[in-house]
Amino acid sequence: EPEVTQTPSHQVTQMGQEVILRCVPISNHLYFYWYRQILGQKVEFLVSFYNNEISEKSEIFDDQFSVERPDGSNFTLKIRSTKLEDSAMYFCASSRTSGAFNEQFFGPGTRLTVL
Amino acid sequence: RKEVEQDPGPFNVPEGATVAFNCTYSNSASQSFFWYRQDCRKEPKLLMSVYSSGNEDGRFTAQLNRASQYISLLIRDSKLSDSATYLCVVNKGNMLTFGGGTRLMVKP
């Protein structure tokens, strides 16, 4: 069964450093997403991406965040200058369709620890 | 009011029990509804979509009441492997909004 994959599984970084989290969505999916989950809290939407453009973003997704699909398979989330409060699990997801009943499938996540 | 509200639990039930989870959502423009399950420190996994007419998948039954903005999940004949956190999720556009989850622990 096709899966979303993410690398690395765990990233430790110093405050102020840039990090890039990588995802390979399911191959026939066209819509891509990033979510985050701070330890002990709920999963929160960050951004959706389609046709090389951001289609929706939340208030969390400020200027320090960016997303890119640099080639035909990878989808990346960059955090420019990490803060302590960016420590969280970051999940990539993908879906075949958009709108109602777009079933989104999640990758295993990257645990980001900012020191 | 939280966008998606769930009782955090935990629900401790014996194997074989029937357990029901409820969820309410605040945005009447929500388009679609799902239950996901999340094991400790793992990704959310889609359990089932929830349709207006109600739907069943094996031991799992989901119901939606749009008028009351209420979603439910019923698990029959609980197994040890059902122990997890169950996430109520609503969709508007492409954005999923998650509840905080209800933790289920099934004991032998």
C-alpha cells in the first residue's frame, strides 16, 4: 500500500538555525499538506499546496515558514529561524482530491527539537 | 468555543465492550467529517469518513447530525488493539481541523 514518507524522523537544532523537513507524498496524489502537533496538544493545520502554489495557510504559517516542491517527488517545509516553540511533531499529508471528502493520508512525522 | 470538541477520556473498557465517542463542531460550513486514530507518538491514521446517512465499517459505526453539529463513533466488541486516541476531524476546503482526541484503553 502506498505511503507518505518523511525524513528525517528526528531533527535536533539550535534556536535560530534553519531546518528543512522533507516529505515524499503518495505518487498519484496532487494535494499536499503540513500539520504540526506540539507534545500533548492537538494536530494543527499549517498549509496546503497544489499545483506549485500555497492554496491555504493558517495563522501559524508565518513568514518564517515556506514550502516547496523542488522536484517531482519531494515536498519540503523550511523553517528559516527556529524558535523554542517550534519544537513539535511535523506531519506531512497528501490527498488525491480536494474539497469535501478529500481523505488525507499522513506520513510518520518528523520530531523537531529546538534547543 | 473550541472548533472541534471531544471528551479527552480516558475511557477504560474491558475487551468485548461497546464504547461510544462523541464530538461536536462549531463551524456549520464544515463540509466533511472523519474519524482518525492516533497511537502514541505516531501519525494520525484515517479510520473512516462519516456520511450524513451514517456508515459502518466492521465493528465501527459513525453517525453525523448536521443540525446538532454532532458526530459519533461506536466501537463494538472492543479489542486490545483498539487502544489508541480517536480524533474527530472536520474539513472545510482543504484544511482539516482536529479535535483534541479521546483516549481509549481496552483492558484484558
